[in-house]
Amino acid sequence: MKVSELENRLINEVREVLQVTSVSIEEVPRGQEPDNLSPYDMWIKIGEKQQPVYLRIAMDHSLLKIEQEWLETAVHYVTILYDNLHLIEDLMKRLEDMVKNNETPKWMLRLLFKLSEKERSSLSSDLHDSVLQDLIIWYRKLESLRSSASFDEETQRELIQIEEGLLDAIHQIRITCNELRPPFLLKMGLVESLKSLFSYTRMFANYEIEFSAEQLDCSLNEEQILGVYRIVQELLNNASKHSRATKVTMALTGRNDHIYFSYSDDGIGIDLSALEGSFQHMGIAGIEKECSV
């Protein structure tokens, strides 16, 4: 949510609940409040921008006690959110400017990477432990009902179609969970995990994948393994969606505690001049972020 969205929502809620027609959010110059705050209106401070920000309500009737309590509660939560949202927007703007100028600090990239992986892990866990389990339960119930009860031919055919749809959804969620958080990545190691990823990708891709891993004797920590794996995922995703390639070639080598990764394909290429402002091209931004881990 943006600050502007919070302001609009507050205005709409106040207008609807309190049945007033004139509601606005206004900045009042600091120190000049007595001269600018009309005594005929209700002014409630909700935050700070360049100047103090007030909720202004033109009142033509007294508030009931329950309306006053509602307004106090609404303003309380808005006040908590307002300054935080403003700080976040300001931080994002500064980060965007830093990215455009290639000044993004490595600590920020590492933080973003860790937050991203944490969210991937949480989402994978939520999908697996809730949605996936529920779908399996409903599939088993439907299968049991279809096999134990008698239905006419048309109903039986529709139930089978529903079963197949549930199986497809279960399969897709499992794939999504594995992509969000590869279950055996750290146990299998980077090379074997990549080979497994390529085997799966080949089943759906319209291009050939050639992969080699030589002299990979350097030790990689968890962040580095995840970083390389995510880069490869994104490159394969780009190859599937954009490159129109018929062959993708990747190589992984390690020497003197350094890892070297190369990628090439025979596709249409990429216009680098169109990539200014990485926040508008999250695939490239993700690769840049993971390369800095």
C-alpha cells in the first residue's frame, strides 16, 4: 500500500461512516497551525511529510460517542502506518535511484536476497501444508464417492474430469513448491540439483540444454548455492519466454575458491539499452542481486 492509497481509503471511510461531505488530507506549514486550522472544522494530525499532515473534516453535526470512538481507532491505526509507509516509499525511491546509477550497496543486495528466499520458503511451506493437503483430501473424498456410489454416465464423466483437474492442480502446486524451495538442493549439492532442474526443464522446453561442470572443487555456502541456482532458474525462464533459442549452453567451473558460470544461447539476443532502471525488469534485477550474494 502506498501513502496516497492510505489517504484515499481514510477519506472514503470517514465520508461513508460519519456521513460528512467534506473530507481532505492537508499539509499545514509547521508552526503556522493556529493561522491555518479553521475553527469550524475538525483537524486531526495523522503524520509527517515535508510538513505536518492533517485529516480535515468539515463538521455540520456533533459526533455520536460510537462515531467518535470509531474515528479515534481509525486515526490511531492510520498514524502508525502513515510514517512507516512514507519512510518505505522514500527508501524505495532512494534504492531505485541507486540502482539506476549502479550504486546499490552489497549489503542491501544480500538483504533483499535473504528476504526473497525467506518469502519463497514461507510461501512454499504454506502451499504444501495447507492448499496442497486440502486438495489431496478433496481428491480422495471425490475418488471414494465416485467408486462407492452409482452415477449416470454423464455425471460419472464429469466427476472423472473433476478428478483429473484436481490431480493437475496437485501436480502444479508440487512443481511450484519445488521451484520456490528445492527440497534437496543443499543435500544433493549444486551440480546434481542443476542436473535435476535441467532434466525437468527438458520435458517442457522447446530448446536443447547442454551443461558441463568441471573442476568444481571449491566449497560453496548455502547463500552461494541458492544464488547460482536462482540465476539458472531465471535464465531458463528467460530462454523459454523470450530468447526463441533452440540451444542453451551453460558451464560451471571452480578455481582458487572462485566459481565461474557461463551462459549462452542461439536466440535473438537482448537490447541492453532497454534495461535502464532494473526495478522495471525484475528478472535482470534478480540476476544482478544474486550475483552479488
